[in-house]
Amino acid sequence: DAGVIQSPRHEVTEMGQEVTLRCKPISGHNSLFWYRQTMMRGLELLIYFNNNVPIDDSGMPEDRFSAKMPNASFSTLKIQPSEPRDSAVYFCASSFVVGTGELFFGEGSRLTVL
Amino acid sequence: KQEVTQIPAALSVPEGENLVLNCSFTDSAIYNLQWFRQDPGKGLTSLLLIQSSQREQTSGRLNASLDKSSGRSTLYIAASQPGDSATYLCAVGGNKLVFGAGTILRVKS
């Protein structure tokens, strides 16, 4: 079975540009999570969805960040405008909340904002 | 607010040793606890999940235990191998998993 698929794997952009990260969760999973990982702060939950509905976005750092999940098989995380401090690895993860809730991660998108 | 602490932060052992990684958490009202492995430049791989009603889980050379009352979990790795070298992360919660900072493990051949 395919795991969580993220794209792009690497993104280098200049400050002020819009960045869009994409995620395809595991088929059948009904919860989707966006995490950010940095050396300084470790893994931080940005937002999560249940059945395509955003449940908790309290981890989204500021209004420059937005996330959508238009259907069960696709989600985006957008940063507009991007800033150098947004440089990090962004992970998408999914789970089947009615089951064990085991969380499965994608390979991540490494973002560098110059 | 849930806080998760992992000790030690880093560990270097010779091949073949049995070792224990520790995880502690401040709020015992958790739904489950999950141990992950992360290789450099990669995503997190789920190793073991313990639900709140369980005491331990085993997979191959790995055994994880959970003591909710004391807010502790341990990951036991038997007969360590160089391929076990990675960062091991503990995460607790329910829908919102809170992660520890991880233990960087190096197994020397």
C-alpha cells in the first residue's frame, strides 16, 4: 500500500514568495495532520483535519499560513508570503481515528526560504 | 499542557548491547503512546503503539512499556545493531500527539 505522499520533497524560494505544499494521505484514513520540524522547536503540530474538516488550527503560527482539505485524498499547506524563519521540514501524517489512531508520516517537504 | 521529555538526549553503544530509552509525560490522561524512528533526512516511521488500556507492546527486538500512573514509557531494544542508529521519538496524546525531542542513538560496529 502507498504511504502518505508529500510534494515537493525540496523547495527553495525567496522571501515573499508563495509556497504550496501538498499531501495525499493513506487511503481510508480519516484524519490528516500537518507538522513542522526544526532543530530549535522539534516537531510542532500546525493543524489537523477529521473527515476533511479542520478541527484544531491553534498551532498555525500566523495568518500567513493556511491549510485546506478539499477531499479525503488531498490537502495543501500554503504560506503566503514566505519568510526565512519558515524554513523547516513540513510533515504530513494521517491516521484512522476510529481504529488505534496510529499515525503514519510522509517523507516531508524541506522548505528553504532565502 | 502536556510536556514530553526523553532521556537520554543521545546514546552511543557498542553493537550487541541491550538498551533502554526513556520517555516521561506530565498529563496521564492520554489515549495512546507511540514510538517512532527517524533516520536523517527522512520521515518518521511508526515502531510501536500502546493504547492507554495496554501495558506493553512488542515487535521483534523492540519492547515498549507504558505506566500511565507514573507518566512513563520505556523502549527496550535487544541486541542492538548498527542499523538501529537513528533518532527515536516518543509521542503521547489522542488526536493531537505531543512529541518529545527524541533520543539520538548510535550503535557502533
